[in-house]
Amino acid sequence: MVFCKKDVLRRDLLFYCGRLDTDRMQVLDVPDGRDRQLGLSLKNAFRLQDRVTHEEYVFCTKKATDKRRWLRAFANERRRVQEDQELGMEISESQRRRAILKS
């Protein structure tokens, strides 16, 4: 997953921030209200937790429907990866690197 942030001055521009390997991520639904870890009040949020490094990324959406769409998309992506693995489909490291360079 590639993530970006909006330009402060020009809202129509996005700046590349980094990549997250979704194979290593656990998607967690965050209930609305005060988050103990962050000490902030969150609404329509979900958390991605890296199973290897234990880093966490919190994403907030404007609407509850947007949050549900994100959670469904992550579940869909995981399901498709599992189906591909069951079918024996593998992506070589060189193919993976080329895809990263093209994006």
C-alpha cells in the first residue's frame, strides 16, 4: 500500500510518504471515542499494525461509510491473496521489484 499526504498550500497535490507491506499488516477496527494509546479522541478510525516491527498506523475517515469501505477492501485483498496462494500463484522477487519501481 502506498500512502501520501496532501500539500498544505495546494490541496490538489499529494506527496509520497511511503509504502506498507499489507502481507505483514493486521487491520484493526478502532471504536469511536478516546484512544488510550494515542490519548486522542478518534472517529471513523482503523489501525494497521505491522506484525514484524509492531509499528502502528492510524487512519481516520470523514464518514463511517468510508471506514467500512476501507475495512471491506482490506478484507477483500487478504481473501484474494489467500486464494492466489491456494492456487499456487507466486510472484517472484524480481517481479515484485519491477512492480514497485513502476509505481
